[in-house]
Amino acid sequence: MSGHSKFANIKHKKEKNDAAKGKIFTIIGREIAVAVKEGGPDPANNFKLATVIAKAKSNNMPNDTIERGIKKAAGDVGNVTYEYVTYEGYGPNGIAIIVDALTDNKNRTAANVRSAFTKGQGNVGTPGCVSFMFDKKGQIIIDREECDMNADDLMMMALDAGAEDFSEEEDSFEVLTDPDSFEEVRSALEKAGIPMISAEVTMIPQNYVSLTDETAVRNLQKTLDLLEEDDDVQAVYHNWDE
């Protein structure tokens, strides 16, 4: 895994999210609403909803909050007006950035995203300008200290369930899946009692880029902070090796 600690990055993000639980719960609540509108309230028959529920659980969203969100969305289907939109662009030194948003006002969201890039000395590009540098994968990160199963047995369980790849670091295990196989693999690990610190379909950079210039780091961090603070932004992916 080339020394790039996904576990450390995820823990860092979770610590930031813990300080702003309302934001992450709002994000997931919107995703639940859209998933229910598109495929109904039963996660057994709605892959997208099952995936969002997995994300909710990995972010410690209480079960009753998840259930309330599903029930509310099921009774409010006609009023759900959110739509997904993706932006791609460049930060300082050509760092690739993908922004996924879920919005009820695309003009507002586009203006906010463009402003975040501009303030960090970057720019929004055309669709597809950086996404080819990423692979869409189901990614499950397991805290090594919390997992009682040894690496070989865990790897065989994940691969038998349909995972594409399994790797380990000093502090964690990573399971990668095809997006279509993600829920099946995640469910198998959950049933086996495997503690997952993160479980989601994400965009994984094919290569990471380091920044040594302090000004570039500050500018990139400014862009990422502004994007993560925006209520319309669901996820931000980049190839910066933090």
C-alpha cells in the first residue's frame, strides 16, 4: 500500500466529523432520502439504500436515527428534490480533486464549489478532467487492534465473499471490492462480527502526489476545508498524500 496510511487519514476525518456530527448526519440524511425515492425503503431490495446505511453505521449514526430518516423519506417521496452533481478540478501543483454534491440548487452549489477552488488558487475543470486518475471501488477499512481474526482468515473470508483485493498495514486491513459487490462483502464481514472503521463506495487515486511547498499546502487545505464545510458537498476525493 506504498506506505500511504488510509487508516490514519480516515481516523483524522472521523475526528473532524465527530466535532461536527450534525454535518455528517445531514449529509447521510440527504443520501437516505434520495436512495428511498429512487428504490424504496427496503434496503434488502435497494442496493443504494443498503450502501448508505453501511456508511451511516460506520459514522456511528444511531439505528433509530437511520430508521426515522427512512420512514420520513418514505412518507415524503414526492417532496425530495435533491440531485447529485459532480465537479472535477485542480488544486495547487495540479492536485486532482473530485467533489460529489447533493443539492436542491445547482447554481448555488456550483458557485460555492468554484469559490472554494479559486480561494485555494485552484480551478474547476471540465467533467472527466481528473476522474480518469481514480478508480471507483468499494473500500472497507478494519482497525487491526479491534479485529480478533488473523490476517489470513480475514483475507479468505473477504475474497470468498467477493472482494477483489486485500492488503494490510501496521494498523489496519483494507478490503477492496467492485462497487456492485460492495454490499455483499460488507454484509458478510458484518455478520462475522468484523469491526469496520469505514465502509463505503469511494474514489481511490491510482497515484498519490506529495506537496512540499508550504504555501501550496495551505492553499489546498483552504480549498478542502471550504468544500467540507459546504452543506451541499457529500464527499471530496483527492490524490494529495497528506
